[in-house]
Amino acid sequence: MIVEKSEYKGQPVIVLKRSEDDKYPFSFGLNKAKMVIESIEEIKKFVAENETK
């Protein structure tokens, strides 16, 4: 996983890439990052329940 910091319309964003050549990186800003942090246990549970399907 490659993690970079960038900017969108003057606001900070974090960019997650599977590789340097990732055509569709995942990026989000501060408010969504806070939502992820607040929900991290539910996200982990979701992954555990669904990754073997």
C-alpha cells in the first residue's frame, strides 16, 4: 500500500494506492478520515465477515 498526502481545492487529502501504477487510487479528506476512525471497529468486522466470500 502506498500512502500519499495531496490537496484538493486547497484542502488536504490522503491518497491510498495499491501500487505506483494504480489507475484508481482511493482519496479522501479530513471529515471522511474522521468518520473512518470513528467506525474502524465496524469496518474491521465488515472485512472479517466478507473477505472469505
